[in-house]
Amino acid sequence: MDQTIDLLVNNCNLPISIIIVGIGNAEFTNMVRLDGDNGLYNSKGKKAPRDIVQFVPFRDVGMNPDALARELLAELPGQVTQYYSMINKPPGKP
């Protein structure tokens, strides 16, 4: 788990987003930790400059695929704009 968190924190400068779906009745404590909504810190205490992980347990959306998609994609636009802000480049025109 520590190696995974180190990789996430150290690669937040890349244009990536990670989406995790929890299947089953587990507690998913580690997945909630990876989600990092309250900040994600690597083994050296460095905080991730942006949140690149979105985790949603399937059971939390009533096992509804449409609700799952909505929850999973809710943070994606913010992750994209955070990345472009971080590299000081405005997004391209639609």
C-alpha cells in the first residue's frame, strides 16, 4: 500500500486520473485511503498536489450503473482543470 501511495503522489504531475470501483461487501479502507479526498501523503510526508483517484463502492450507488458512472466521473472535470492549472496551460478551445 505504501508503494502504491508513493507512486500516486510522485506521479500527480502526469495527466492521469485513476478510477476504482469497489465490488462486494468489503470495507475498502485502503481504497478510501487511496481516494485521498482528505489529502494523500507519501512515505516521506509529501502531500499529493492534486487528487487523481476517484473511488466508489458499487453498493453505495444502489448497484445502479448510471449512478455509478455519475459518481465516478464527478471529479474528472476538476482533475483535468487542476492538471492544466498546474502546468500553467489553459485548456484548448472546444
